[in-house]
Amino acid sequence: MPAYAQLLVILAAMIGFWAIVMRPARNQQKRVEQLQNELEVGQEVVLSSGIFGTVRALTERQVELEVAPGTVLTVARQVVVRRVSELEENPAEENDTGTDAGRGQAGSEGSGESGPTKAED
């Protein structure tokens, strides 16, 4: 194979990698950054750790997030990655297939013995 053909194959692979991996990641990063800049008090959001909450106060670098009545967490603004409304609009994006069904089956399957749980003690 001629040298210029090898160079074209390498160049095509690099362009393909950029189009498939780098470009979508950069676009996602821009969307998250835009969300973080547009945060408002009262919005329901999701943190990168999966914690849901309502924005109660904002500063330039921090967000006070109410996760339960009377429970407020102070977190870095960068960990806010989604609005709850975006999750409800795009349920197909979530990768939780089988998790609820798996938990339900594990709870119903058993050896027939049922002992007290900590909540029942």
C-alpha cells in the first residue's frame, strides 16, 4: 500500500473518532455548562451523583439544594447536571432497564424463611 494511502486511512480514522466520540462529548459539556449558568431558585435538578433536589439559594460557585423537607445540602454548582423535567421528557435515555424488576424478584424469591428486618425491630 502506498504511503499516501496509509496516511489517508489514519486521517480518516482520526476524523471518525472525532465525529463519533469527541464532538458529542463536547456538545454535552456545553449543554451542562449552559444549564449551570441558567440555574434559578425553585428548579428541580439532579446532581451528578444522582441526588434529586430543589434549588433554594444560589451563589457564583455554590447551590443550596433542598433534598427533603428541612434538609438542605450546599454543593458546588458544577455537580448540577440536569433538570428533573429533562429526565421526565426523555425516559428512553435512562439506563435503568431491569433494575426495578430485579429488585422485585429478589424480594419475592427467597427460601421461604422470613425474619424480622431492622425496620420491624
